[in-house]
Amino acid sequence: MIVDGIGASVKRVEDHRFLSGKGHYTDDMNRPGQTHAVFRRSDSPHARIKSIDIAAASKMAGVVAIFTGADLAAEGVGGVPCGWQIHNKDGSPMAEPMHPVLAIDKVRHVGDPIAMVVAETKQQAKDAAEAINIEFEELGGISDVRAAIAPGAPLVHDDVASNVCFDWHIGDKAATEAAFANAFKIIKLDLTNNRLVPNAMEPRAAISEYDISSGEYTLHTTSQNPHVIRLLMGAFVLHIPEHKLRVVAPDVGGGFGSKIFHYAEEAALTWAAAKVLRPIKWTADRSESFITDAHGRDHVSHAELAVAEDGKFLGLRVETLANMGAYLSTFAPSVPTYLSATLLAGVYTTPAIYAQVKAVFTHTVPVDAYRGAGRPEATFLLERIVDVAARDLGMDRVEIRRKNFIPADAFPYQTPIALQYDSGDYQTTLRECLRMADYDGFEARRKAAAAKGKLRGIGMSTYVEACGIAPSAVAGALGARAGLYEVANIRVHPTGSVTVFTGAHSHGQGHETTFAQLVADQLGIPFNQIEIVHGDTSKVPFGMGTYGSRSLSVGGSAMVKAMDKIILKGRKIAAHLMEASLDDVEFKDGKFTVTGTDKSKAFAEISLTAYVPHNYPIEELEPGLEETAFYDPKNFTYPGGCHICEVEIDPNTGTVAVINFTAVDDVGRVINPMIVEGQVQGGIAQGIGQALLEHAIYDESGQLLSGSMMDYTMPRADDLPNILVGTESTMCTHNPLGAKGVGEVGAIGSPPAVINAVVDALRDYDVRHLDMPATPAKIWGIINAHTLKMAAE
Amino acid sequence: MPQISLTVNGKPASAEVESRTLLVELLREKLHLTGTHVGCDTSQCGACVVEVDGKSVKSCTMLAVQAAGAHVTTIEGLASADGKLHPMQEMFREHHALQCGYCTPGMVMSAIDLVNSHPDGLSEEQIRHGLEGNICRCTGYHNIVKAIHAAWFVMHGKEMPIAAE
Amino acid sequence: MYDFSYHKPGSVADAVKMLGADGEAKALAGGMTFIPVLKQRLNKPSAVVDLSAAGLSGIKLEGDKLIIGAMTTHATVASSPEVKKAIPALAHLANNIGDRQVRSRGTIGGSLANNDPSACYPSAVLALGATIHTNQRKVAADDYFQGMFATALEPGEIITAVEFPMAERAAYAKFPNPASRYAMVGVFVAKTAKGVRVAVTGAGQNGVFRHAAMEAALSTSFTPDAIKSVTTPADMMNADIHGSAAYRAHLVGVMAARAVAAA
């Protein structure tokens, strides 16, 4: 019996090294002969580069080399590629303008890199980067999506008319219009999903090396998916074949999506390592992260919900403008489309849905996936309009949800908007969450708060999301330019210990623990006999990495598949040793047993036999015990659940305090409940951050006003409440683990619960909707305006 | 360049630094103590917190030369020689108070200072307020608060009352 | 950071000499604002003169005066029995500046010399009618603060101590900037032998200022109700992404009322 197997809250194996300062993050490494790179970046949102003079800077102390876009172009270095292609309504492909590694001719956002200085020390590189003399012609920038598509707006790319990257739609327009024609009422809502800066605590960093004798390049980089970086950078940018390019992502200090993407700095460093013939290290300052890491969200939407008199949803139509920033980041086009619009059915039986998305270039940092990626935007829109519908119809907020839920016996459920949900039970997660949050006791708490002069409100969201990305054929049909399976290689050593090589990458998720639990459970061997290896293209055969809550459902399933192969081979060896037929040998609790007898062989006996094949079916079976599996999921997975938030507003200052937060999620199979709870809490903290605190604000022209933690509000311990987490799982029906995924649920489900609570708290102030973040200034503005209006009447 | 000597984790250390070298740069780059991290450049995040002469400070906001002669303790100096973790480290592990591990060293150093400076008790509110200078992006702080609360009892040799979650 | 030469003089006289000899030299107190400024390359001093060994730390009660050495840290002020006894509001203010680590190193003298418009200390110094001691003279708070980052200090002049009169009643209430946690609005109210004074930090376009209307109202009756109808002109206030001028003007009233209630 394995005690550290599936379902146990095993303490993390990663923790000892992180807690004792022995983590191995990219910036912790140094290479002999290492140089340091600093990028000279644009201070202007949009300008023509008239000239770049590096003469004086090149002569400065410690400078090894300075490279500009022209140097890279002269050697045929390609643009940074986009990994997802969307087609317009008319079938034509999206606009895909060149994204040069270092700017050529024009800069298109503040932070756009223009030159790379390589010097003996970082300070010397900084000194020289400052001394590069660049002449700009300012062209005037634009940051807001609505302004960017207006006639006469400055163009981000000369060849992209009206700054529109694509104009896409999904759903049955005619059926939706018919539904609206029959509506009792049409609920209309305009929403902005606020732009966010991911701010993983470890800034991006990289070290590039080139071995002149072998012609091999090595890049250590802060990535969630080193194989994807190798593929994109090797094949599209630098034209280095995979076998000459190694990409390593060691310990990575958080990602949240922002470290999925292939960034220009990685390519510039790798390319330059072969020029200076020395290792080159680059570590972003935080202020540099703010203007170079892909941002998240930034959608402006208009939504309309057609409802019947009894509150049944008849149809939904949505128009969204999605900010792409200045260039297309790796997965940017998928975020507002297939990761967002396809989710607009939510947990409801709305029969007709039609969504249109216009993706727009602006003079801002590229926008791409950030924890949840598209699904928080869809969930916020839906869960807000449902609350508004309840309000406009005079219905109870719980009742309108219950009335429209997809019933538990309706799965698999085909939504009108592409997705087929495999399992779920929304009534149960709602009921449990209402119970845990003591929803029924709220009115008493509201009264008690009122007695103290506080406005108390409660709000909920009932949501589903689509993750476990993704069935390759489906994703390919939708525009993905890569497969989205995962790979596992399981190497059983002669004495029975196991090394697992996985394409999933851990940067906080605790895979080294969870995956070891999974393997211990399935192979019946001790937890401490298992090593999980990830993040190195020279060790792991291949992999697609960690994002979209896919590591367990896709990566873990690949492990299960590989273990099935190991067990089958082990059974064959055992059958030979015990002179039994294969069908009579079963594997259980780490033992191969001949059914109905007391004859058995331990796992380690079989592994030893596999490597010392003296008594072995050598004619039929190769020696060794190592298997690789690629697992391509059959469908997305659909975690969901209910989040309930309770807030108190101080009407004198507008401050919103989250008093209670309760989440009951259906995440499918849980391997380690402790880690699952931590993932949910962390996601909710980011969701509360989005709802109340965080906002990347640009001025009209594209200057980032919240460009540091002095102005961008990061959630701190005293901004957040204790977060009560429960799980009510139904199993995923199409992967061997029943796992759905947990990485993003917190960030997806929580923002509308918070805003619904804030709106509820402001029930006496005539508030129908407010956009995030609900800052004190915004809340006070609402209260003050209402007070003035009342005084005037 | 100035040559400075100081005591780090109980051992004498000396290094040649520039006047502009920050304490965190001395620790990471000259003394190879890379457990102390840098997460921001505006003294907000606290990933770089170390103890200097008994007080927790942000080593990114102190010049190395200012630490000449000082006693500095970093995350690497907490565990005992046989590898046994400090109670705060142990409670962080026990309560899953870390995920990616990047903010963790600074968080642990701050937490130890917080617990040491509150011998008479430490409420949840005090813990949350006391972590004002440390930002974690992964955990939502819930488990960090729990870990520090538990560590207070261990560090002050008191029995922790059994309480509901 | 640009490089500079570093000096750590053992006395005020030596420090003054060093600063006087080099117009590009800058004094370093706790460094909590200055070092980040250097890191951002927003300042390029030729030399940095560290005042930490110049004998400027310490707190003493002399009759009806509380004297705090310029290099005394916020943590020391916050935990000082003398400060807690004489002017508890000052200890409370110091205990809520920045975070624990900032309080370990940040100093009262550094805060006043820098006169950041969102720093806490200037409000206490102005409201209590404190006196700034320098190596050359004594400057009354009313004459010392001269707008954002501007003070009466001459080049090469060093704050040595701050002298506070006793207060019958005093309190500080702060509304922190949600991101930086600096004061977005901080109001210090004080009733001393010389009367009632109210100083506001964080909110004003010209740094810390006295609120004459509130002082007049509180002189009549030192109660929150007395300032209920006192307004703060929004056109004097800062506006930024965290709040409008009108919001800041409103918060001045809220914080002032809270401070009066707490005093």
C-alpha cells in the first residue's frame, strides 16, 4: 500500500531547496567567461528611427559588442513568430505583421528593444546602452482599442489597415437573432476587462552559450515550455536545427502565462552568443518586465442577453474589441477567440449564441495569455450580465442561475458554441458553496455591518472553464500551429527506482511532488524512489509545456500511458520468469502475481531482470525497461464551480475589504489536496487583484502610467482574506485520470464574484455595473455622485 | 575599489566591491549566496530581505559598503549545520506556504523578524500587516499566514491551541 | 546606478566638510528613497557621504522638549518609550511608515531632508510646530517646508536633530496609496501650548501644508464634528491614476476627522 499516492497531501519535495536558498533559478547561474547584456529600449510609443549611432558607446569601458536590428537583418534572422492563426469572417487569414527581434526603422511600443549591448558587467552594459545615440521622429501613438480603429488613427503597422488584426466570429447568427426576436427582455451591458501585468516574482532572465567546437547553442531561460521555445526560436527565428539547440528552463519563479511565449531577448542573446563567443547573461529589471512581458486581458465588450419572462436565457450576443498590443505574441490570437468566445454558454443552457471579436493593434506591450487567458474575460462578462438580468427582472440571483443550469444528467452536453462539456454538476457546487459561505446568514451580517456604518455585499459566480489544452486536431483546425499533446518518458532503473521525464514544466505547481505521487501510486513503488525531470530539451524527449491547466490532465495522462506500457512489459517478463501465461499475470501494489497462486515477483525483481537478461524471453522482448508515451487529449477538460465573495465598503473612503471568500470547485481527480487548495487560493488572489487592485494604465498615446509596483497595485497579505476552499468533483470522462485541472479556476471564477458583491453592497446607490478594478477612488466617486444627485433632487 | 569585511551567516567574509554595489549584489555575485533574490527595483517586493545586525532589511536598498563590519544572516544561514530547518522554514513546508519559491527566502526572513519582535502574541491581522513589505504572487498568502502563526508558537516554545481552519 | 565615491565620516563636521568640498556630493541617511533614486539613475552624485557614523542617532526628553537625532530610524522612534510617553502619535506615525524593512533603516532626518510630498513625517513636524536643528541653525517647521522636495536647507547643510514640543493631544491618520503604500492623504492634528495645528501630507500639489480652516474650527472645538462642514479646496490637490483632486480633498476631511477622534 502506497501512502504517498493519489489523494494524499504529501509535503512537497521541492520545498527543502526553496526554503534553504538552494533553488536554482536562471539568474542564480553564472558561466565562466560570462558577459552581460542590456537592451536599449524605446521610450516612445511610436517613432521612426532616423539613425542609431553606437560609435561612442562601443568605445566605453567593458563593452564587448553592440548589436542593432540591422545586424540581425543582415544575417537573415527572422521575426518572432506567432503560434496561432485566426481567420477573418470572410475566410482570409489574420494580418500578421513582422515582429523584428530588434526594432528596424520603427519602434511600436515603450519598451520595444532597439539595440543590445554586451559588456563585461551589467553596469557597464547599462552605461553603454544609455550612451547609444538614437534620433527619433515621433509619430504619435495610440493605446485604446476604440481609438485605434477610429478613422485617422496612427497605424501601428503600415500594412494593417485600421489597425485590425482580424475580424472573427463564431456561433449561429440567424438562430441568435431569432432568439432575440422572441425575447421578453433584452439585457444590455458594456464591460471592460482591465489590462493586467502578470508580475511573476522572478523577472525574466536568460543565459546563452555557443560551443564553437560542436556548433551547439544552449539557452537557459525562464520558460514554462522550453521545447516550444526551441521549436519557435530554432525553426523560425535563428534557423538552428533542434539537435544543435538546447533550451533549459531550470527553477522558474512563477509564470502565470507570461513565460509561455517566445520573447525577442531569447533570440537576440542566442544569436549573439555565437558572435561574441562567450556566454551572455540577461536579467530583466522589474521596470523592464512591466514594458516587455506580455500583458493580460484588455478586452472591451458589448453584450446582450435575451431572456424569457420566467428568466430563461434565450440567446446571447457579444461584440468584443481585443487589444493585441504592438505585435502578435505567441498565442495572442487564441485568447479572445477560442479560449474566450467559445465559453460564452458558461454553465447555462442558452440555446443560441453569436460572438464577434475584432483584434486590434495598439502602441502597447503585446497582450497574450495570463492565468485563465480568455476564460476570465468570458466568465466576467457572463456572470455580470446574469446578475444584471436578475436585477432587471427582479429575480433572485441564485434562482436565475439554478433555472438556467445545464442539468447534471445532461452530460455530455453540446453547447451551441463549439464545446462539448463531458461532465459537471453545477447545482451541487452551488449548493455546497452557499452552505460553506453561510449565504442564508448574510442578511444578519449585512445589518451588523450597517450598524457600524459599513456597506456589506455578497456576490457569486457559477462558472465553467475549458482547459487541459488541447486535442491537437481540434486545435489545429482552430488555428494552432503546433500539436498540443504531452510527452512522458519513464525510465525504470535496474534496481527499481524510476526517473520520469516530462514535457510539463513546474514553476510553482509542485509537479515534482504530484507526479511522483501519481507514479508511486500506479507502479506501487515508494515515493522517494521516483525522480521527476523536466525543463531541459536535452533530457526530456519532447514536450509542449505547462499552461492552460494541462499538466496533470495531459502530462499526467501521458505518464499513465507510459506506465501502462511499463506494466505490460513487466507482465511479459514476469510471465516468463514464473512460467505462466501473460493473461494470468496481474500487476497490483508493486507486485506481479500469477492469478490465483501465491507466485509473485516484486517490481524491482522484474526491473533487474530487464537489465540483466540472463533468464529472459530475449527472442520476443528487448532488454531494458523504459517507455515513452505521447498523450493527445480527446477533448478539453471542463472544471467549474461556484465562488462566493463577501465585501464591506467603507463609504467614507470607498475602500472595499474582502471579508470572506469561499470557493467550491470541481477539478476532477485530485492527486494532492494540499496543492490543489494552494492553487485555488493563489488563483483567487489574482482574481481579487484584478477585481479590486490591479490595472495597467496607459495614457492615450501609449505611455505606461502604472509602470512599477509603486503605481501598479500588487495584492499584499493585508489586501486579502482567508480563502475557504472546497472541492466537489465529477470525473473527467475522457482521460485516464479523470483529472480536469486546477491552475486557473481561481483566477477565472473569482473576479465576477467580487464585483457582484461590490454592486450588491452598493444596492442603495443605484449601481447597475462597474468595471474592474473597484478602487477606493472609483467607489467613492459612485457614492459621491449619487449623494450629489439625491441632494439635487 | 573598496574592500569590505563583514560576517555572513556566522562566518567572516570579505570582498572587493564598487561603492555602488548593493548588498544583494555582494551576497549573490561575490559571495555566491543566491538564495536572496531580487524581484523588483523599487523596494516593494521584499524578495531580497536579509537580517543585518538583528534587523530585517531590504538588501536591494542598502549599499554593500554600508554593511561593512555588520553581521548579516541570509536564508542560507537559518538551518542548523546538520541540515535541520529553522522552525519558520519547517512551518512553511508543513503549511504549503510556498509555490514557486522565489519570494520565499525574503518572506521567511521577514517572518522570523516579525515573530521575534512580537513575544507576547501575534494575531492574524498583525501577521498580514507585518508582511506589508513582502509580495507573493503564488499563494494568496493564506498558507503563509498560517505558517507564521504556527511558527510563532514553536519559536516562543508555546503550545498551539487547536483551532478550526 | 552610476558609480560614486563613498565616504563615512565620523562627525558632523567632517561630513559638512566633505559635502562643502564637492558640490556634486550627496548626503546619505537611511537611503530608503535615495538608493532607489540612484538605482533608477535619476541622480548622479560624485560622492555619497554616509551620515550613519556621525553621531546623529538618539532620542532624549529635555524638559518639555522631545529631541530626536536626525539619523534615528523609524523603528527606533516607533518603539521608543520616551516618544510613546511624550507624543504617542509620533510613535504611531513612525510605526506605519513604509514596511518593517523600511522602518529598520529609514530615518527622520532623511525623510525631512528629502521632503517627499507623500512622506508621513513632514505632517507631524509641521503640525506639532517642531524645530529642525541643522549644523548651522534652527529652523521653524513653518519656514522649513518649501514645496515638493524643496526645503530651507542650503547646499551642504545637514539636519542634526528635530525638536518637538509636547502636545496635549495629537494623532495622525493616513490613507495609503494602494500600490506604493506612501501617504495618499495623511493628516496630523495637534493641540499644543501654541494652539491647534493641522498639517496635510500626500494630497497637496505643493507638498505638506497647514489647513487653516480646520485649525480655526478645531480651535473652537477640538471634535470631529467641528470640521464636518470644513471643505478642502480641490484645486490645491494632486490628481493621478489613484484618485482625483476631489477625492483627495474629500479624504483630507475624512482623515482629519479620524485623527481628531483618535487624538
